Amino acid sequence: MVKMNVLVLNVGSSSVKFSVFKEHKFLFNGLIERIKGKGGYEGAIRRIFDALEKKKIKIDAIGNRIVHGGEIEASSIIDKRVFDDIKKCAEFAPLHNIPEIEGIKVCKKIFPGVKQIAVFDTAFHQTMPEHSYLYAIPYRFYEKYGIRRYGFHGTSHRYVALEAAKVLKKKLAQLKIITCHLGNGASVAAINKGKVVDTSMGFTPLEGLVMGTRCGDIDPAIVLYLIKDRKMSVDNVNKILNKESGLSGISGISSDVRDLIKSKSKRAKLALDVFCYRIIKYVGAYAAAMNGIDVVVFTGGIGENAYYLRSKILGNFGYLGMKIDEKKNKKNSAVITKKSSKIVALVIHTNEELMIAKEVARVLK
């Protein structure tokens, strides 16, 4: 059988990232930035088409990263029904889904007849039980408006969970895994025997961990207070919670962990303490939710590189008998801590593009 050439697209609000695979083998990638307006997407994807023509690569399928898929449970060929579902979910994630919709439309024009597959960030988390994904607000709001916890970064969580099973030479269905995707956006997932039972992000990517500029968990009454008593506009509060909070908001210096680790500022240290403490709480809670844990996985720019923060986080689980091997930890080695060979912590480089390419091949076959 001839292997498929797959174009993986990640269309953002002002950029298009792309990767090209021959089935599961990476060929090349690129990034086109500073895209403006709808016409900008067509120009960007036309440039990708031209690059493929130069290399004489004929694309057999396109994998589209879609941030919000609502309650869609798996990757799907984009037909009218799936396309309409993506449009419906745009109200939950307009900064992501709207550009992604534009990308799908442009690809249909530039790559006529080529099948497009939607790979949803939310799909992997759809195994969460009701008691995990429901909010304690009137049930009718879930029925009528779809207000519930969805979770994000699902493609990354799934990829590193599968890789962890490979490292441990076990089946995914045998393991209780906590995956920590730590970057400018950050989330934790509890994966019990291959199924997500909980994850830190919720209705939007704002819930959960402290992030680069996002606040994570806060008392919702804070929003009401700022709008009602402090007379702030809804747009301003939204900007504060998404763009001016998190590590940046606490430190007053930067949203970048590298800057904060180098800084001698007390608030920089405080920001890192808050960041780690929130992760510690989630990991501890998820270990309890699964009634045990076999492996903790760190991935993402911070998870893979900030060994100082990994030490800070894992040091709180000494009561489980976890002992950190600092030499391996500093080298970003795969296995960085063990408890009598029962609990393992891994550093695994995430590869969402490869996961999307694999999903495309799986769906079409």
C-alpha cells in the first residue's frame, strides 16, 4: 500500500503552522505569521501549496487541529454535519474555531477533492463521567446552552500518555496516568486505563492551572465584583483574566518561566510558588480520584525543560515514597523519579502534529 502524504494545519488568529508527513514520517514544517483578515489565510495556505508543488509532494489528506469540538468524541472527516458542529462551537472558542473554519474553507478551494479530517482538542476528554464534567449550576444550562467542562490540550495529553505506556512497556489500559502539559497554556489530565476521568481546563481554557497570562481557578464572584462594584467593562475583565493574569499578573515582570527563574524579585518567586502549588493540588487530587497512580508525565515547554519546577512539584509527593534522581531530572531524562519501581515520573516531548497525522491515517483507513 502506498503511504499517504498528510498536511497537518494549525490555523491561529494571526498565523498558520503546518507540518507534512508521509503517513507517520515527518517530512518538513513551517510557520506563516502576521496574517490579517480572511484574505490573509488564503494567501498563507496558497504559499504552503506552492512549497508542496516545488517539492513535488501531492497531498492525500489534510488534518485540521480544531480547538473546540463540543461533545464530539472522535476525529472525523469534515462533511457538512461536522463543519456545522465546528461552527456551533465557535461561540465557546471564537479566537480559535473561527480562524480554523476559515482554514477549512480555503483548503477546500486550494486542495479540491482532498479529504479533510478534524482532530479536536476536546475529543480525548469526552470519556469524563457526568460527575466530573458538570458544573453545580442549574442543569438546564447544560441542556440548553452546553455549559459543562470540556477540557483542552487533548491531542497532547493523548500522545504523551501513549508514549508513557511505550516507555514502561505496558498497555495504556493497564495504567493510571497523570499528564501535565505545562506551557504558556497549561493543563493536567487524569487518565485511568486509557480514559480521561478528569482534566483541569473546563468550559474554556481559562479554568484550572495558573498559566502564562491566564488566571486559572478563581472565585467567580471576583468577576461580578469587578463589573458591578469597580465598574469595569466585560471586555476589560475578560482581557485581564486572559491576557494580564497568571505568572505575568503576579510577578509584574514576565509570563515566561525562564525570566522568572533568573529574576531575584520576590514577586517572581511568588509567581512560581503559586504556579507549582496549583499543579501539586491537581496532581494530588487526581491521584485520589483514580485511587492510585502509576506515572506522572511532564510535557510542554515548561514541563520538559524547567527541571527546577519539576523538583519543586514532585518534592511534595515524598509521602508516596517518590524520590527524585536529580541527575536524571536535570538532564531531562525520561525517568526522573521512582518509588520501588511502582510510581514513575517521565519527561516526554509532546508531538501534537504527529498525533494528528496518525489520527488522519486511522480515520481514513
